[in-house]
Amino acid sequence: MKIRKAVFPAAGLGTRFLPATKSQPKEMLPLVDKPVIQYVIEEAMASGIDNIIIVTGRGKNAIEDHFDVSYELEKILEGRGKTDLLEQVRAISKMVSISYVRQKEALGLGHAILVAKPLIGEEPFAVLLGDDIIDAEVPCTQQMISVFERHQSSVLATQVVEGPDISRYGVIKGEPVGADSEPARTYHVQDLVEKPPYSEAPSNLAIIGRYILTPEIFEVLEHTRADKSGEIQLTNGLRLLLERQSVHAYRFEGKRYDAGDKLGFLIATVEFALKRDDLGADFANYLRGLKF
Ligand code: UTP
């Protein structure tokens, strides 16, 4: 089956980015001049997905407004003859058809995905988290779709995280599949653990915010118990899914930026700005002149 739909959970509280996220969704923080969620939606579109579902919550209206038509702004830009900016603004609202579904309470990533069930139905789908911005020659979601097409199973994106930082992630225990690369890129998942202590991590393969999920995940999430903090964790749902069907993990090609974390966001901002034709050279000059 073809992957046509993608879910973008964006109903989290974004506490790591307070106070910026008190009245503004973290998905709308600009990386240079584009909100982070737009990068992720562009990745899904470049991977052949044309049906986008954003899970929003309270205080997230700015996301809907960003992808909507803004008549007033268009009129003003038109009147001022700012055709370049006008084109950019129009392109955003014409990008793709987006549906919104509301998660009334931030009850966890697993719950946010469950809320999208009526809009997905009985087909495999992608999940993309705006916290992870991935710069890759072949869009990460497209790489994941290729693995799904080969194995017809759920696929989790992973990357190697060395040292104690691994305990900030969901971590897989996996058996390499075939010889697609050395070390392997594709793994048959045997188990997964959420945020293990460094000494107990089953591998150095951390789960990153890109997933291809089979529709069975919904039934499994409906039976996944909330954790101590009252949240339904996707990792716990995936463990139940593993009992029913095989799940693969894929070590994607590309560089991932953790845009949900302050330092990760700053690193992404600097690197994306340096790559820009219109800003890169001047920004590099400025950085070279800084005294540390
Ligand atoms: P995070 O674990 O990063 O949580 O969620 P968060 O609340 O957004 O941010 P911090 O940790 O407090 O700073 C991972 C993804 O799952 C979504 C978030 O929007 C983010 O894309 N999410 C999380 C939901 O949609 N609903 C939830 O209840 C929790």
C-alpha cells in the first residue's frame, strides 16, 4: 500500500522552550525565516505525501493561520508592489491540503496519534515530529517509505547517539537485516525502551521523530496504559505492536537537528543561515569576526 497521509503531532506544551512558547506554538518558531513546521511539511511533500493532518491543541491557532490564505496581507503586498514576498506568502497557502484535528489535553504523543485515527482509517501512514529537522539529500520520510515498501511493516527512524546522551531517547534493540550498508542501516526491532539509563541502553540507536506506522497501531494505542505522568507514550504502544507484528528500524542518511531544544535550535539556525544564498556569506563574515 502507498503511504499517502502524514500526521504532524503539534499539541505538546513545548516546556523546554518557555517562555517563548507561552503564547506561541514551538512549531512556529522561525528557523532563519520559516517556521519549523513548514520545513517538516515540505519534507513530507517532497516524499510524495499530499494528505497532511496536523494535531493541534489550545493556543496553536498560529499554525492554522500560517497555512491559510491571508487576504489582507496579500492586498497590502500587492499594493506596495512587493511581488516576491507576495509570491512567497501565496505559495504557503497553496502548498498542500491540510486537515486539523484537536487534542483537547496534552496526554502524550501516543494519544496525539490516536486522535488522528478517524482521518487515517485503515492504511499505513507517516508521522513527522517538528522537533526533528532533517537535512538530507533524499528526504528522510522518502527513505523510510522505501524501507516500508520493502518490508511492509512499521518503520522507526534511528540515529547513532554515543555516550550518556542516549538516555534522552527511545532506544531500540535490533538485529541487522541484510547487508544494505556497513554498519547496517535496517534492523529488525526486538525491543525498545524509553529513556533508559546509559548503562542499561540496549544499543546506541536512538529513535528520531519520523515513523511509518501500520494502522494496527491505533488498536494498540487504545490499549496502552498511561504512564506515571498520565501520558500515553508512543514507545509503549510500539512495544505492544511488536508483540503482534514485526517492526523495522532504519538508520537514515542525513543530518538531524533537535529543534525542540534551545542549543539544538541555535545550531540549526546557524547552519541553515550559513547555507542560504542570500545570507550565508555575510553571516559567515560576521561569525569570523566574533571574539571568543
Ligand atoms: P515532546 O516530548 O517534545 O513534548 O513531544 P512537548 O510538550 O512538545 O515539548 P517539551 O518537551 O515540553 O519542551 C514530541 C512531539 O509530540 C507532540 C509535540 O507537539 C511534539 O511534536 N505532542 C506531545 C503532542 O502532540 N501531544 C502531546 O500530548 C504530547
